Amino acid sequence: MKHDFKLFLEGDKIARVMVIGDLILDEYIWGSVNRISPEAPVPVLESKSENRAIGGAGNVANNLVALGCEVYIVGAIGQDEKGDRLIELLQERGVNTEGIYRYLHRPTTSKIRILAHNQQILRIDKEDDRQIPEEVEQKFIAYINKILPSMDGVICSDYQKGMLTPKILQAIMKRAKNSKKEVIVDPKGDDFSIYKGASLITPNKKEIEGAVPIKINNEEDMERAAQYLMTLTKAKAVLVTRGKEGMTLYQAKSKPVEISTRAREVFDVTGAGDTAISVLARAVFHGLDYQEAATLANMAAGIVVGKLGTAVVTLKEINHYLQEELLRVSSNVLDFSELSQIISHAKSLGKKVVFTNGCFDIIHGGHIEFLQRAKALGDVLVVGLNSDDSVRHLKGDGRPIKNEHERANILSALKYVDYITIFNELTPESLIRGVRPDVLVKGDDYKLEEVVGRDIVESYGARVELVPIVQGLSTTGTVEKIRRAGQAPGGNR
């Protein structure tokens, strides 16, 4: 990772964000079902409680406030009791509502969810999704032109309820371009050309299938579809959200980046997309690149689906989740792609990464002491383990004594070793370039100029540390003693 997640999560910078889109009041009726109605074959809900929450673009604003942002909301609602309640909820959260326009003859969009035993059994929608009239468009455009330059960035949250008209979107993109502000769009519909000028668009898999003239049967088709949308919208990137499959980030002239799902247990997906785009935007506006921001957004979505109802995620929760991520690896023997992700998380949390490498053919007391001293130099110790083929090239026929899986399992049992990865090359240079350790450790039987990878780590400000080794102990020496013992009279042959 290029940036430090720790600075993002614990810093005191307050981002100013404009959220433009469709405002929705989410209503919940909670209860239990214990009988069927005598009037019709339908369940009878015994209502226990009711509550109202901010939905739609308002939930994006709500999430941003939870992330420590100063938020200005722009949208339209009705002059009705539901609209009154929505305004109250937004203001209670500290959202600036001066950009909200209220209609006399148009209802506030609402979604009533009926839940029995924590399971949603019905949803009732009340809405008017016609486009807002031209005179209202002009009021919004005037407001956007006035305050957008003072924002750190803009989110367009489109639910296709009539707020984000082509004229309003054009005004946003033009003003943002002139002000050098990023615009992130959560799109809807089958015409993405209306989002031309956006920095980043975040469709789900179904939305992207409906917006391109490409039949998507495989990953190559999806990549072509994403490239098509980037050409169409002039966006720098497309982040495709794929539910339980995670996310895929597409950028021009770059390979797609797969970001696997982080959900531990799913209770309710309501608002997960709003949470994801909020964290994504907060990170981008803070200065993180799109991949870093998407990684955080994916984690946040994994947290929020473990909550019931329209919920938000805080920076503290994301920080806690990242800390736990380092402890959730079922095995500490990883391939490089897994290791890379874990090490990125560790560094983003300010952890010092120590790296060493070797064959570790027969573990002896010298190895134990060496690894103990290496771990003491930092927070996370990564061991690069030579594969069987590379040991054979380095040590000759008859080595290794134990295969790479046995050696890795033995190392993984040592409390000083955090992660192990097997490499097939004769030197660990490629691995060192990938891990970018803070400290590269070798035994003091090496001279500093002999350490492979020294030039790499010193080039980015890290260091090499030579630690004392136990004299008289080595795998080669141990093997020779065993062989001599086996050849001696009475020895095992």
C-alpha cells in the first residue's frame, strides 16, 4: 500500500463532502408471526416496535458523518410528515440540509420494511420517480455551483427517483472538473452516458450487464464491459461490486484487481452499498488510491452486513476489523498473494515487518535462537522458505532431508514465526521486492555486502540487520554427523 491506513483511520483531517441524489425514508416495523389470518392465508404480524431511518442518498450522508466528514446533502422530498422526519433525522446527525428542496404535490420517497423474528418478510414502497421539473433543476444547479468548489469531493447516489437528471449531472461534472474535485457515482439504469465526467463509477454486476452492449459470460467479457464504460463515461476507474464475490477494480492500462469479500456473517444487506461508497469516497478524498480505497470499502461492507437494518460503520470499527484481520489467518503458510494482502494490512496499521529466508532443512537450536532474535527486531516476522527445487540447486543432491511442506509446518509451529511463504527462485530478491520489509535479517556469518536484497531494502530506507548465530550448529553439520553415525560400525544403515 502506498499510504498508511493508520493515518487515515486515526488522523484528524475532516473531509467536506457533497452528496447529491435521491432521499429516502426507511421505515421498519418489527414483530413476530405466530398465526395465520382467518381472513386470508397470510401471516399475522404482532407488531412489537417501529423505527425510522435515513435511506438512499441520505444514508450515504449518514455513513459519511459516522466516518468524521462534514456533509452537505442535495436532494428533493415532499412537504409531508415523512419529509419532516427525514429532515429531523439528517439534522440530528449533523448533516447540512440547506440543499434540500421540498415539493407540495410530491411525496417523500419511503420504504416500509416488515420484519418478523429479525427476517424481512415484506417491503412497501411509496414514491414518485418522475424527473424533477426544469425550474427546480435550475435551483439545484445554482446551489451546486455555489458550494461545490469548497468541497473535497462529490458523491452522486442515484436511485432513479428523478433527482439526478442529465442537466444536473452535467452541471456537477463541469463544476467539479473546473474545481479539480473528484466525483464518485453509484449508478442506476441502462444509460451510463449521463455520468460522463465522473472520476469513478461503482455499478454492481447486474447494473453493468444492463448498461453495455456486451454479453457477459466470463471475466474477459466483464473486463471488456468495464473498459467500454470507462471509454463511455471518461471515468478513471470502474469498481464492480459483486456481492459475496467481493469487488473488482478496473482501471485503464492496468490489470483488474480482485478484492475478495470480507463478510463474516450476513444478517442484512440493506444499505451495504451506501456504506461501501461512503468509505470509498472518504478514502479517495483523503488521498488514498482507488485500490486502497476499495479495499477499505470492501471491509466496511463486510462489517455492515453483520448488522440488522440500515446501519453505518465508523472509522473505529474499520480500525478494529483491520487489527483482527491479522489474527484471522487459519494457516500462517501462505502463497505470495495472500501474504501480500496480510503484510499490506500490517504496514497500514504501523506494524514493523521483519523478513528472513533460508532452507531450514533440519531445525536445530541455532535456528530457534536466530528466529527469536529476528522477531525481536519488529512486530511481524516473515520467513521466506526455499522450495525443494531451490534447496537441491543450492545444496546438491540428497537435500533437502525434509520436503518443503514438512519444513513449513515445523516453522509454523514456532511462536516467533508469524508467516511463511515458499519461493522457488535461487535467491529471495523477488520476494523481498514484494514484501518490502522494514528489516532484512541474516546471520552474522555473512558480511553486510554479501546479503542478498541489501540494495533493495536500503533503496527505500529500510535496513539490514546481522544477528549473532550459535557457533557449531548448522544443518549441513548435523546431516554430516548423522551420515557418519550411520556409516560407523554398529550404526544404522
